[in-house]
Amino acid sequence: MNSMIFSAISAFCLTFLKFFKASVLYKLVVKISDRVSAWWADSVIMNFLRKEHFEKLSAKSVLQKVVYTPFSIFGAINKRFASYLSDVTENSVILNLSRCFMNNALALNTRFYGCILLGMLITREVISLQFSLLTAGLALIGILFVLTDYNVTDFFAQSSIIRFVTATAGFPHLSWNIYKKEDVKRPAALILAVIAGGVMGLMSLKSLIFALALPVVFVGVCTVMVYPISGVFFAAFAAPFVPTMLLAGLCTLTFCSVLVKSVCEKNFKWKIDGVGTSLGFFLLFMLVSCIFSFSITKSMMVWGMYLIFVGFYFVIINTVKTKEQLYAILKVFVIAGALVSLYGVLQYIFGWNTSNAWIDEEMFEEATMRAYSTMENPNVLGEYLLLVIPLSALFMLRAGGKTFQKWFYLGVFLLSALCMIFTQSRGCWLGLILAAAVFVTFYNGRLWGFLPLVLLILPFVIPETMVDRMMSVGNLEDSSTSYRVFIWLGTFQMLKDFWIGGIGMGEGSFRSVYPLYSYNAIVAPHSHNTFLQLLVEGGIAALVIFVITMALFIKNMASVYRRCGKDSMEAMTALAIGSGVLGFLLQSMFDYTFYNYRMMAMLFMILAFGGLLNYLGNKKGQEL
């Protein structure tokens, strides 16, 4: 029945498409599109984007050498001590035991986990002297695990269901060879398991959750230290879910892992590109503003968060080595976005923890909820989705004949778009419109021929509340709009006195100075505009270097799109990433998008993924 319905819908669409393409309206739009394309090709913007000399000059510039200086210290250590340090890490007893523990944990070896369980139960019960049927049952399970001695990870590798699921998600050749088999049979592994169980038993007397989390954290730390790229995968997936400090800790750990690798691995060389150079100077200018801040301590804490997340840019471009790794990370990023979107949609439908705190109830009586999912604020959720939606569209379009994968990413795309609607974020809607316009224009400009048809359908599809919200853009009767306008006016008054050097980073400095210039006694933690906020915090130099960074990034994406051919996967990925960033920057005109540090971290991740694409465009083969 379902197949008949889908076949009928498909046949209708194909027939309609055939007649529409033959219509005068479509031909007229195509002619206009071709004229606009020709004009755009000769425009000042395109001439700037075509120029390739800047990257070549920046590679030899004094500016890049300045940014490269801290990394060159590790390069000098590598040159002199790499062989010695490599031997030390290979022969270290502690490191070998840690790797042994990690490999058994990754293998999901039942004997290993059985020993942990028994060690934990025995220690806990001996000390507390509280035996129960539950303890006896768990002990029995532990004994069965010890007697079984089976690697569950091998089951995942052999399971046809797991292979189907991973292939549908876009990982048809996913390898489960994630542990060293020689470590699983070592007696030391069982001794380590019993010791770990004993430690967990002691800790469980205070906190069972903390005790259970301890081995997970230890294995995670070991995995990131041995395989730095795993930290990139973890961060790309975990960013929208975990607290800011936990994400900062993960990024810092991965950075430390790469630093260790850079001094121990022979011939390791740091890569620094034009965007990385600009980011380095951006950090430098913001540091200077912190030194002269109205709240130095708080400003330095904010700068520390910038240092961690901007530094993660350099981690990514120096860790990911192949196309397969890059596209796998991007898919993980999109799948995380799908889970966030699913929760946001369910939250909106069922009213889970939703609030009307972000809505002017007098103007929008029917719009009583806004989804914010795991991002704490609907605008922040919308900003995150601006980066996710173009990538989900990319994987949907490039799935080709892989039917299940295509349907999966179609579902992800629709789910993310629906969640974007439920955010009720007008700035993000405008950003999505810009991202969609850029993506469609460079993917296939002739698709604009369907614009009249889309405009006819939209009134029957778009909810009335969404239309009302969009039409209210610029309406000063809306408390949200008037609130922002008054804050901007107060910020402009501040800039008359502080546009050169800024007031210092963070909410502490802004709250110290802004009340002296505020309109209508409005209290605000920031200026609700990223560009204004950077100008206020770091002065004109910080704003200029940030704008240059974004311009260089877009230029690099345009370069990849042009060099690799518009139909290639690299060009399409550059288009998706670039359009998402442009939409994000438009939303940044209406909100301070760096106020949420996780959102800032994800933007710099996306910039790094784009930087990797630029390297791919300059290299032959799979290796970066």
C-alpha cells in the first residue's frame, strides 16, 4: 500500500516537473538566472575570491611566522629528542599497562569486565558487610563473564544488523578493529581489572555513579592520548550535549595529546594556514584587551575559553589526515545534530521543560513555546542548526543510489529543518534563508525556476505563527526587537569612548561599563550582536581581524569549489560548510553567538573542517 502511494506521488511529481520545465515561466527564470550568473562571475566579489596569491604570500609572511613560533618550539624538541621520547613512551611500564587496560575495555572482553565487577562487589561488601540477593546476582553475572571470555566488539564487526545500521548512517566500511588483540590475552589485564574493581568498590561507598564513571573516563583519556583523532570525533559528537567545561576539558586533552605526538613522532610538522594565522592574531588582540580590562580576572577567564576552542582549530587541521576521516567526522557532527533536533521536536510537541520566556505574549498569543533542546536557549539551538542543516542536505544529495542512506539523511534534513521552525528564532530563519539561497544558487542555479511554485505552496505549509513571527522583524512593538535596538543604541554610545582598544572581554567588563550608557535603564550582559561585541571588547583591531578571518575562510571555500569542480564531493562540502557559516554570520548580526561557549567551539570546528578541505584541494590522493 505504502509503495503504491509513494509511486503515485513520485509519478505525479515527475509529470508536473516535465510540464513545468517546458513552460514559458521556467524558461524566463532560467534566462534571468543565466544573466545573473554571468554578471556575478564578473563581479568584484568573485574577482576577490578567484585570487590565489594571498595564501601563497601568507605562507611566507612574517605574520604567519609569528603565529608559528609557539609550535616551532615543539618542532625543535622533536628534531632533537623524537627518537629518545618515542622509545621512552614505547617502553614505559605505566603507559604499557594503561594501553593494556584500554585495549581490553575497547574489546569489551567479558572476562575483563567480569573481573572488574567481582573486584568491585567483593571490596564493597567486605567493607560495608551488607550482603543481599542483588549482590549475589551480580556476583553470579561476574562469574559467568569471567568464564565466557568473549570480545563483544567482534560481535559488532560480524553482525549483519550492525553493518546495515552503520551503512545506512553513511559508514559502509566502518572498521571495528579498534583494539590490539595481543593485549586481551595478557594476565596483566585481569590483574588490572581486579585492582580497578577494588578502587571502584571503595569509591562506590561514597558515590556509585562516580565509581562507575571512573573507568569510562580513564579509558576515554587513554584512547584520546593514544589516538588524538578520537578526541576530534568525541568533540564533534559531544559538543551539543555536554557541559561547557567538560567540552573544554576534552578539547584541552586532545590538544595535549597532539602536543605529545608532535614531540615523539618523527618528522611531525605543524600545519598553519591563513585562517589559522588570523585566528592567532585574533587571540593576541583579545589578550591585549584583557590586560587593560575593567575586570581583568573575569576577562582572562573568558580569554582562556577562547584559547581552548580556537586552539582546537589547530588540533583538527593537524590531526585529520584523510578524506575518509574528514567525512566521517562531518557525518558524526550531523548525526549529533539529528539527535539534538529529535529532542527539540519532541520537546516542542509534548511541552517538555519548555517556557514562553523568550516570546512577547502580547504580540504572539498562539506561539506559547520555543524549542531549545540541549542548547539552553532557542536562538543558540537555531545557530547550531544553521551549521548542521546544509551538511545534512549535502549527505542527502550525495547519497546517490544508496537508497537507505539517502532516506536516512533526508529524514535528518527534514527533522533539523522542523526543529529550526520550532525554535521560533527569526534571526536564525533569516540565516537559513541566506544559507539556502547560497547553496541552491551554486548547487544548481536553475532550481530558482521553481521559486514561483514554492511561493504558491508555502502559504499552505507554513504555520501562521511562523508567518507572524517573520513579519514582526523590525517591529519595535515587539519587546524582543525593541530590547535589542535599545541595547545597540547604548553600545554605540559606549563605542564613542572605547572603539580603539575596547573594554575587555566578558560579561564582567560589559556590566561594569554598559549601565553608564544604557537606554531606558535596560540591563544586558552583552550587546546582542557579535560584531558589535567584538568591537566593544577588543577594539577596532579585534573586529577587523575577525572580519578578515571570516573573509579568508569564505575565500578558501570558494577556491575549493572552483578548483575541485562543482560536481565533486569536495566542492559540494565546501559549499555546504560555507553557506552554513554565512547563515551563522547573518544571525550574528542579531545575537552574540559567542556568548554560548559550546556554540563558539562548534563554529571553530566547522572552520577547521573547511581548512582541511582547502588542504585536500591542494593535495593529490587521500592523504592531507
